[in-house]
Amino acid sequence: MTTITARGLVQTFHTGQGKKKVPVRAVDGIDLDVAEGEVVGFLGPNGAGKTTTLRMLTTLLKPTAGTATVAGYDVATQPVQVRRSIGYCSQVGSTFSGAYAGDEVVDHGRLYGMSKADAVAKGHDLFDRLQLDGLWRRMPKNMSGGQKRRLDIAMALIHSPSLVFLDEPTTGLDPQARANLWQHIADLRSEQGATVFLTTHYLDEADALADRIVIIDKGRIVASDTSDNLKAQVAGDLVSVEVATDEQVAVARDKLASIAETVEVAGRVVSGRVSRAAKVVPGLLRDLESSGATLEAIEVARPTLDDVFLTLTGRSLRDAEAAAEAADEGAAQDHTDEGVPA
Amino acid sequence: MTTFLHDSFIVFNRQLRMNLRNPAWVIIGMLQPVLYLLLFGPLLEPVIAQLGGNKYTWFVPGMLVQLGIFGAFFAGFSLIGEWREGVIEAERVTPASRAALLFGRLYRDLLQLLVQALILVGLGLVLGMDFNGAGIVLGVVLTILLGGACAAASNAFALTVKSEDVMAPVINLVMMPVLLLSGILLPMSFGAGWLDRLADFMPIRHVVDAVRGAFFGDYDVSTLGWGVGWTVALFGAAIWWGVSVFRRENA
């Protein structure tokens, strides 16, 4: 059973000053299928069209072209039915900083047609589950970043939707708060059986949470698969060898070249991609030893989603993001390589 | 329709609760008419003496309309704050009627205006304003409709520009001619002929004249007609604008 089906989804914005309006295709023909119960990570750099796609799927923005069916209803012609079925947690938040958290959640539930008693009961239940107990009469302005995000998730879940959209759920959170939120997002499916569609520009987030990763770049979907399958598309593991002296670099390069397609040399570090590193690296080490090379360091890194992005788009996710992130020094991207120190 | 009423009352309740939690604004809002009446009213004495009639019956209607317009013009500011925090988007992703999201906020503004109007009229009566029951009711109703129009327009404008930095100068730009050409402080007919003619082009001048006429118990058909006509027209246009902005995607 698919719960999201999009075909040829397009959103064209008009930018520019005065009479010279330049049409920009922010989302440029997207096809998407999400099955019930799936957790899908929508990954791409800032400005790739993630939020715009999300806003079309949540009826906040009318598609310029194409169709989308969400929870069985057409987003363009049956927006009210779509809204009843989905929960949406936007990037900017959902509650007024000077209102009581509990009041905001209850009022939100009542806009979905819940009775006050039901909304209060469900609200307290969500506060317990999301570790917000005791914060019912706290104002969001007096909450931590992590608490506020969990409150936004409580808002999105108040009417028990079967499909939840989360837009950049952990942006701006510190590492502990992120890890905590990831657990709650994982619980959305395991405890509440919800389908989760989340956008992120964090590789580790998509890796940690999503069954399937959909990569978007410049308004187009460039890949859609499991994290492991995407990584398998990249040609092998990255093996880097550092030798003790400059004379040994040539030897190391020759030995690595015999098992890797292309070899790069940077100073005394020689690196190349090999398939199935675990099988060939012991042999490489023996070869190097017998030819008299002394190793300072060896590192074997599994491909990362960043490598996948680079392979698919010709630039790294970080480069694609550099301009947008330059101003935002707080959002340091912690990139987890599965490095094997020697 | 029931959904609309249900939804708009939820929005209204939420707004009212937040307003009452910040009583400073409520108190300032209530004090405003009192201060105008007590501190500005006496200044008018010599001028009003030349016009004849009760000075508070001249003055209170102008103050009433001023309250209706100027308080409501600022309604949009709180909407920008809510929009920035994602509240509007969160409300728009619920199945609630879009018009209810606007009307719930208008009820709050109109309730505040009604309370202010009652304080102003009550105080005016205490100070010796003529008592024309029907006229006062008509004047207050016109004021509330005009206030609703201004609040709806302010909300629509706020959600269009989404910036206090744009809002503030534009409100000043609009308020200046309104204040000078609608006879809020003194009737326009009191001034030079050319100024009186010029003021005819200011819709709110006709509303002020009608409210003032009603307070005097002088139901001149032409004056009332123009006043009521403009009030209803402004109200209809502003509500249409407001609802269409809340309905529009990407608002």
C-alpha cells in the first residue's frame, strides 16, 4: 500500500526585481512513492527543493504541474482530507513563544475537530512519551531547543495521523538533543505505526533513521534506495596508506595500483578505492612489508552518503552546501566515517 | 458554516487567552480613550464654544472612530510574530477553514474595541455628553465595522509583506492623511472650504460625520447614507482581501 504517490511534481517560483521576473523551477518533475510504514529520508543540500516538495505534499503549496496523492487523497482537489490524515512538523516551529505548551497542543487538536477532553488526554499522553512531562504549563520561549522540537512533534501528532512529515527535525540542536530526538523519531513507527517522511541535509541523520533514502539535487531526484545499496554503487572502500619516507611512496603507489582502479598521492599518503577491502588489504600489507616499505598509518573507510552524493552529482554535499552554510557557523556538520584505524 | 464558527471560536479563544496573559497591552488599550478624553477634551473647549452644542458630543464620536481605526491598524503586528514562529503554517496544515483563521483574530480585535468604546462612551456620558441611545448604538456599530475593516486589512497586509519594518512606515503613511482629513479631532466643515472639499475624498471622513451626527441624534439621510455606505464597503473589501490572503498558498 503506498501512502504517497507523486508524478511529475513541479513548482516554479518567480524571482527577481521589478518587471524582469525569472522563473525558477525549484522542484523540477519529481516522481515519488512511499509505502505505508516506511521511514523515508529526503536528503539534499539546502535549496535543493526538499521543503518545497514537502509543502506541496502537505497542501501548503499548489503544484505548478504534476499530481500527488497523499493518504489516498489528491493534494490539489482534496486538500482538507489530506490535512486530516497527515501530521506536519515544519522547520520553523509551530507554537507561539508566549503561550503555554499544553494550551497550544490542545487548541491545535481542536482545529482537527477533536473534543477538548480528547485533545487534553492525547496531549498529556504525547507529553509523557516525548519526555515533556511537567512542561504542560511552560512557555516555548523558556524551553530548550530539544524540548521545543519535541513539542513541535507533539503538535504534529495530536490527531494521531498515520503519516508524519518532518522538515529538518534536528537542525540547530546539540548532539545529545539530536540523538534523543532520533530515538523519538524512530519510535514514531515502532510505537505508533506511523509512516515517516523526513527531510534532512545531514548524512548521518538519513543514515541513522531512514529505511530508504531519496536524494534530491537541484529540484530533481537523483537516487532512491537503501543506504547500503546507495553506498554499494560507489566503487569500493577507500584505502589510505601512509609510508615512512618519500622513497617508499612509489612502491606503495605501485602496490595499491595493482588492486585499485585509480590511486591518488598526497605527500606520503597514497589512497585508492578497492572493492571488498577486508579481503585484499591483508595481502597488500604483506606485499608492502616484503618490499621493505614501513607503514606510518593505514585507514580503510566504508563509502559514506557523501561519497554517494559526489558520485551521483559530481560534487560533494558539503561543497553544495558551502555557500548556504557559510553564514551559519552553528550548524557544524558532524560527518561519521566508518573508519578503521590500523 | 458550523465548522467555520467552531474553528473561528477556537482561534478566538486562543488569541483572547494570549492577550489576557499580557495585561499591559489590555490596560494601555483601555487607558488610551480615557487619557484622550480627560487631557485633550478640555483643550477643545474654546473651539467647540464657537460651534455650539455639547463639547463631548462633538468630541467622543471622533475619539471613537480614531480608536476603531488606529488600534486595529496595529493588529497585523502580532500576526507577523505568529507567522515567524510557524503558528500560521501549523494552523494552515489543519483542516480548519481559512476564513476562520482570520475571523478568530478579528473577534479578538473587535471585542477589545467594543470594550474600549463602552469605556469611552460611559466616561463621555459621565462628563456630560448628550444621551441619544439609538444614535450611540448606531455610532458604536459603525465604529466596530470600521475597526473590523482596518484589522482585516492590517492582517492581510501583514501576511503579505511579513515584515514589521515594512508595516510600520506604511501604517504611518496611511494614518497621517486619515488623521488630518477625516475630522477626527475637529469637524472638517469647521475649516476652509477647499479643505472641506478635499476631505470629501477621504472615506473615513464620511464615517466620522455619520457617527457624530448619530451621537447628536441628527439622522440626516445623506450624511448617514454616505457614512454607512462607506463603512459597509470598506468592511466588505477588507474582509475579502483578508480571507483571500489567508486562503492563498504560501501565505
